[in-house]
Amino acid sequence: MGELMEIRWHGRGGQGTVTAAKVLADACLSGGRHVQAFPEYGPERAGAPLRAYNRISQNPLRMHCPVVNPMVVAVVDASLLDAIDVADGATDDAVFVINTSKDPKDIRAKLKAKPSQKVYTVDASKIAIETIGRPLPNSTMLGAVNKATGIVSMEVLLADVQGSFGKKFAQKIIDGNLAAVKRGYEEVQLG
């Protein structure tokens, strides 16, 4: 990782997008980095589009504004690809991680990604149903984003997922989320 990594998450209310950004920030903080995690949304209800952001750095972070030139774009709901330009402002070497069952090459074409940009796909919703029992793709996306970026060790990420979810949920739900993170990491595909 360079000196600064900026991530923009696109999702819909109720999918755990904001939670994913916060858990990733906690994991990076545990890994000794300076972090920010914050959402951008109004009084929308479940299903409304939203954005969340991460800034991760080796140095203290002094800027406090939305991420406009993300190095990583995580799309938690692929229907947003038809609704908004998720690639807007992405750096020339950006990494895209999309929750979809489609082939990465198809998504690359849809995004009109540059040859220098990487496009990953993972069927995070399917994995979530199989591991958690509900289509909450945030944990799976955490694993996929971690594989695509190498931002933090899996041990640290899993420990932070355990800690974050352990405060609120039964062990069965925690175990399902840990399995989702692992499968997201293992099953994400580069196109």
C-alpha cells in the first residue's frame, strides 16, 4: 500500500455498506494505520443508494471530505451500475470490486474500465445467503476488497469482524460472517 489509500463504497441502505467501511477502518487501525470511515447519506430509508468512504494512511489524516478520486471502488449492489457512474473520478489504476454473479470481463466492459484498472467480481449476496442465511453482502465484500487490495492481514480482519459483530450478535451469526469474509477472499475473481 502506498502512503494513502482512498476507498469509495456504493450500496443501498440495509446492506451493511456503512458497517463494512467501519469494520475495514477498525481492522486497519488495529494494523497500525491512521483511518477514516464515514457515510454519505441523508434520511433515506432501506434500499436507497448511499456512499461510504475510507481513508487509510501510514501518516495522520488531516483532510475531512468525501473521496472524489478513489483508488478502490466497492459496489455492494450491482443494480447501482445502471443507476450511477460508480467509476466517476476513479484513479487510472483503480481497483473495482463488484458484488455480482457476472464475469469480471462483462463488468469491465460495462464500466468502460481502462486497461490499467483492475475489475474483480464476487457473488457476495449468494455467499451471504449460504453463510449468514440472509442477503447481507457486507462481510463477503470485506473479504473480497481485502484480497483485491491486500490492505490488512486476514488474521487482523477476521479478529475485527469477530470483535465488531461479537458485541451485537449471537455466535451463529458471528461464525456466518467470518465464513462470509473468508469465502469473499477466496472466491473473488479478477477479470
